[in-house]
Amino acid sequence: EVQLVESGGGLVKPGGSLRLSCASSGLSFTSAWMGWVRQIPGKGLEWVGRIKSKTDGGKIDYAAPVKGRVTISRDDSKDTLYLQMDSLKTEDTAVYYCTTDRYGALDHWGQGALVTVSS
Amino acid sequence: DIQMTQSPSSLSASIGDRVTITCRASHVFITTLNWYQQKPGKAPKLLIYAASSLQTGVPSRFSGSGSGTDYTLTISSLQPEDFATYYCQQSSDILPFTFGPGTTVDIK
């Protein structure tokens, strides 16, 4: 069974930084494309970005609202995905989900990590 | 960006009803359209991928169809556990992936 477990969420001040981790199990992480999706509480879903597997080139793509402020990375030796978020804004407040990405279908999701940006 | 719309935004239905949700894309795209179900406080769950393929473990009362810009999700006989919000998502080669605004299905 595939499991994705996010950690690292919390309260941060505007302009601050936070790093989310997503520990995976039950899948071949090295060959998996992985991504992040966020959801403002009570609102819809927004794609944040994804990272391809190293064997498929390792390309990283970001959504425009976060480009330049977030960095997606992976540590295949630890089966873990990361989302480094810098220069956080109040509008980045959301639940952040880690997902697997199978040709664009997000077939496994973590339970989500709440990030609150507030002074 | 490809914009996705869904209709209706919400609907009320009874157990056993046939429910249809539509999703429309702002541009014709070649690749895939996926459907997710989300229950309150939970992560979304993939139901249908590539417009009409049923994800493993998803009941066969769920089905998807469509092509080009117009897609539908159908629940053939609504069950109590199906009350949730449903989202479509396009995953074309043109990033970013985008989601529809969601359709909430509640009990009549």
C-alpha cells in the first residue's frame, strides 16, 4: 500500500520560510514523478508543482503564483519529497498535499500539512 | 493557463439517483482529464483518469466520458458514501495542471 506522510507544517510570519517533507512508502520512489497541490481551507485545489524522476530527466515545474519562492526537491535515498517555501505570503496559507503523478493523474495523496502564514 | 469549469456547482440528490457532473476546458487539449472525490477533512481521491479509466478499487458505479473540451462524470446509483465534492483536473502538456472549482453533492 502506498503511503505519503507530510510533515513540517505550522505557523510562520509573512516573509518567513518553511520546509515541508513527504515521506513515502510502498512505491518505487526513485521512478515516481511527485508533486504538490495546495488547498485554501474551504476552497478548491491548486497545483503547486512537480518533479520528474531522475531517470526521466528530473525536470521541475512550478505554478506561476509560487515560482521563484518555492523549491521542490527529492532525496531518492530517503524516499522523501520536499517543498521549501520562502518569502511566504498570507495568501500561501493552505493545506499542502504531496502526491504521486502518473502521467498527470495524481493517484496517491498524503493527508496534508497545514501551513498558516500570519503575523 | 487552461481554465476548467464545472456544472453544477452543487446538487442535491437521493440515494439511488443517477448523478451527472460536467466539466469543460477553455482549450482543446490532447492528453488527459481526471476526476477526484474529496470528503470533508480528507485528501482528494482519484476516481477516473484519462477521461474514462476507472482507478483501481473505485466502484463501477462511477464512470467518465468525454473528449475535446467536454467531459462528464456519472454516478449510476448514488450511495451514502458518495456525498462529497468532486473535482475535474486537466493534465495536458501545457502546464500548469488546473482543477475545476468543484461540485458538491449533498443529500436531498
